[in-house]
Amino acid sequence: MRCEVLAIGTELLLGIIVDSNSAWLGEQLALAGIDCYFQVKVGDNFGRIEACIRQALDRSDAVICCGGLGPTQDDITRDVIASVMGVKLQRDAAIAAKIRHMFESRGRVMSQNNLRQADVPIGATPIAQMPGTAPGLVCPMGDKVIYATPGVPNEMHEMFLGTILPDLRRRAGQASVIKSRVLRTWGMSESGLAEVLEKRFDELDKLGTPTIAFQASGIDGIKVRIVAKCDDEAAAARVLDAEEALIRGLLGEVIFGVDEQSMETVVLDLLRRKGLTFAAAETITGGILSARMSLADAAMATYRGGWIDPATGSGGGAKPEQRAAAAASQVRAQFGARVGLAAIAPEAAEGYRPGTVFLAADIDGAAHGEQVMQPPDRRRMREFSVISLLNLLRRTLSA
């Protein structure tokens, strides 16, 4: 089964909106064992959209069209699909009623152009999931199929997982189960991970399943994705469990979490189990740590807060590692927490290489520190310092 992705919208071509839908769909299709050889972007032009859909159907078994299902004049995806199918549009009374109800339930007056979203090509089936006012479509073309979803990511995700993916699997006659697991890592480069796992890659090439792939994800670390294809879910789970255990044996404490766990949630769980609270002195991190921690700990029960002051830890004649330790101790005392964290970058005159950062954790008055090298550009230095600082705390608390 080959499935092509067609992202529709002039704003995608102009760079006004980043096409995250195609990336997400590519990942989901790969996990489902469905080949995706082409991903295309096209503007809001009838002729060019039609040409892209016809080309996709010539070389693939299915095409997923994202975008162009709204109520405005440039939302023409449904019209183009009707042309490709060689049919007319027909208004679906049930969808029209649902759209009206959505507006009325929010106390808003519906403009009549919204009813265009209820027009369905004859022979097509609306997708049951409809989180917004634009319904998705399943449009059969002989032994092939066109799917249409809104461009809004969360709406597209719900339609894909609820209807499109099961339909693709049915059409592909898939009897096997494909499951994946993501191991979250920090503290080793992608090339370093590949070197450690090189022998295992060679072994898996011969076995066929599972497979391993890397994904660098910035402040969220480097992900090691394991994918297993088996006859049933229980067998897939056993393969994933065995492979995870083997990889953990090779990588050790570099692995900090699994699947949706973030460094923040892992550290918060550790702190809660030990009955600890913490605060952070943010200098180079510019508030990123506080924003992420307060999102993960909305009640601020464990993360007590922090301050943002680029001047913290600067000058004074002390060494940078001493200034970082002093800042961690100071913020711990100020917020009445048992743990204080701080990260500082030495001043240029101190002679350190650009990207040098000193991390400090003060736990009940006991100082723990580390010197790390980060990318010298400001954005990545900030983000990588946040996850590195939390990782220092994680490793210290887990020791």
C-alpha cells in the first residue's frame, strides 16, 4: 500500500505556515507499515490541485489531501475532488445541521458561506470525526481512494487516527500489528548513540524486526524509536520489551524517559517521591525552565518558582562554577525550597570557549556541578542548558 500526502494552501508555499501535517502523517504512515514515497505542497489553484491529485493517483494507492475544506472562496479542495471523481457536489443535510448547531451552541451567528462545508462529492462519505466545522471526506476512486481533511492539525489528527488509518489498513489487507516505543535520551550525541548501537543495527538488519531509528528533538532530547511488526499486540509488546532492555543495557543513564515522558515530568516525579521542592535561578535560560516546569506542575507544588536575571552569577572575581553554585544556593533559600538550580555562561573576558556553560544544583546545602559545552548560538544554548540542568538534577537524585 502506497499513500501520498498532498498539503494544500498558498500560505504553505509562502512560508507563512509551516507544514507540520505532512511530517506527522509521514511518521504515522511509516509506523503503520504504509509506504509514503511522495509528499507534495500546492497552492490554492484549481488546476494545479487537480493535476497533483491525478498524479498522486497514478503512482499511489491513496492520497491524503490536507487543507482547503473551509468556508471561504479559496477553500476549493472538495470542488477539485468532485471534478477528479467526475461527479457533482451534493449538500449533506445532517452535516449542515451539525455546523449550525456548533455556531448556536457558542452563541454565534453563522454566516451562510459556512454551509459550503456541508457539500459532499456524490459517492464520497463524510468522516465521522468532526471536531471543527469542516468535515473530512473518504472518496473512493475504483480500487484507489482520496481522503480529505482540514489543515488544522488537531482536526486532521483525529480524522486520520479515527477513520483514515483503519481504512488504509483494511485496504492494505494488513493482518500484522505494528507497535513502537520511544526511548528519550540526553547526554550523548546522535553520532555517539549510533556508534554505541552499531553492532545492534547490524544484528537487526538480519532479523528484520524490530527496527531502530533516531530523531533529534532539541530541548526534548534525542529519541530512539523502536518499531516492531508482529502477528499480534502481545508478540509486539514482548519484542519491544526485550529490545528496550537490551538498549538500556548499552546506553545506561543516558535514557531518561519513555514515549511521552519529558525531562520535566521525570524530574518532577523524582522530586515528589523524595519529598523535595525546587527553585531556579535563570540567567542564560531566560525563563524557559520556569515556563516548562510551571506547565508540568500547574499547582506549583513542587516547582516553587525562580527569577530571571542575566546578571546573576556574573563577575565578582569568583570562578564561574563557584558563581553558579552560589546562585543555586541563593535561589533555594529565597524560595524556601530544598533544591536550587542555576546555569551560567562565563563572560567572554574569562577565556572560555563559546558555548561553555556551568550547571549547579544545591540539594539541602550540598553542591553538585558540571561543566558542559552547548551550541554557541543563543537559542540552542538556552534550550540545551535547560534540559542539561534538569538532567544533572535527575542523575544526582538517582545516584
